[in-house]
Amino acid sequence: MADRHAARGMGCEACHAANDKTRPVRKDACLKCHGSYEAMAKRTEKVVPNPHFNHYGDRDCTTCHKGHQQSVVSCNACHQFDLKTP
């Protein structure tokens, strides 16, 4: 994900609070650009199943989306969905 953001001209400070790369990125940093969790569910409404509309509810983005490593489909801990997570 970091490379995707960098390619769009975003520096580390766009996601890392106070440019502190030792602390994890929090959901509020993601939602500053990506809108509310409900808006993300709307954006992915045609994905089956919709990863942003699930029985866990409003999750932390980094549960699935990883900035500097391969992202995961956390739902696959219990299910087997063929989803691609950026």
C-alpha cells in the first residue's frame, strides 16, 4: 500500500501521524482521504462478499490493509473468500 500511496504523490506523513513511522497507522488517517467506513462499504458494494460490510462492523483498516507488507483478507481466518486486498 505504501508504494501505491507514494505513486500518487503522498509522503509518509499522509498516513503516519507526526511522520512517526514507528507507530501504526490508525483508521482515522485512512478515513481522512477515503471517507467514512460506510462510504467504503458503498464503494465496494459490488464485491461479493462486501469486505467493508461484514459481521465485525467498523474494523481498523490495517486489519487487512498492510502498508509495508502483503495485505491480507482477515475474513479468511474463518471463511475462504476469493477476495483481492490492495
